[in-house]
Amino acid sequence: MNLFKWKHYESSIILLTVRWYLKYSLSYRDIVEMMGERGLKISHTTIMRWVHEFGPEIDKRIRPFLKPTNDSWRTDETYIKVKGQWKYLYRAVDSMGKTIDFMLSENRDMAAAKRFFTKALSSTHNQNPRVITLDKNPAYPPAILELMSEKSMPKETTIRQTKYLNNIVEQDHRFIKKITKPMLGFKTFQTAEQTLKGIEAMHMIRKGQVETSSVLTAIEWINKILG
């Protein structure tokens, strides 16, 4: 499938603007100005549409190449503004700081926590957790216990609520917040989800979580997997 068919700009230009937006603290108008210096007139709405289209595609295409994470999970959520209201970005990293998974949710409750853990457990680069370190969110333990009772998570998994051990995931949130800050909030839940998938994917590539060919740079590799 040719993702770039009928596009008015070359694929390399499209991916350049998408990568910049998802990787650096830039607004759409910053990128418009930067491309203008290169003699290219692109509207901020065009770049926005590209981000919404190709952000999730990058996330989907890097998944088969993700290196395995370890069995010590650190789980927490951070806040993302959508349509003027705070929504919840569930995130987990392993003890080495590698991203396990992420999920944007309208609510911060047991059902959302269960959905997040179900998503993380189904990702092929993750192994079953030996231990899950949590913050004080009371929704996590019952969600985990329910997954154990359904045999979706091993009964031997240890749950621990130790704040200082979760510093690693809180530090990791900062990168995501740094990128989303110039965006001044999202207009819809769907566009927030699409953009965050791309930001998280670029963050995983930055952290060296992807098995790329040693002869290709990360940029060349992204261009290759997107055809």
C-alpha cells in the first residue's frame, strides 16, 4: 500500500515535518516557518493532517521491531488537555526506562486501568510482569486482581506501591509533556490519541528500543518502513 499516493508533496518532505513535530518542542507554525526558509510553502493545517495520519502509522509499523522489555513494570498516569478538559495518559516503563505501553483515557478509574494493562499485556515486545510498581491510584490494585482472576496476568505478580521507585516513569512523562506543551491542548480526543501515538513512537526510537539495521540511521529506517 502506497501511503503517499495522491499527496502533493514528496514523501521525504511529509515525513520530515511529521518527525520534527513529534520529536521536538515545536508548534505547527514553527514548522511552517522552517519549511518557508527552505522555499516550501506549506499550511499548518496540511502539516496537522499529516501528523494525524502518519503518527499512528509510525507507531503501528515500529511495533514488530521493538526490543523486549523486562518484567519490572513502573506504571503511572499523566494529564493531557483535550478540548479544555484534562484527560489521562496511562503509561508504563520497565526498570531500565523502556516504554512498555501507553493509553489515553477519558476516565481515571478501574475500567481504564484494566484496559491499559490488557493493552500492555497484549503487546508482543512485553513479557508478563514479575512486579508492578504503582502510585497511590486506588483503581490499579483491583484492576490487576481482576486480570489475575481471569488468568490474563500471572497470580505470582507482585504489586507494590512505592513512590520513589516510580520516579523513572515520572521522569519519562516529562519528555512527553515537553513535546505536548507547545500544542496548547488538543481539539478532539481522536486527534490527541493520533498525535500521542506518534510522539510515543518517536520517543521509543530515541530511547533505542527499536531493532534498526546497523547501516541505516533512524531517519532512513523510518523512511524505509513507511515505504
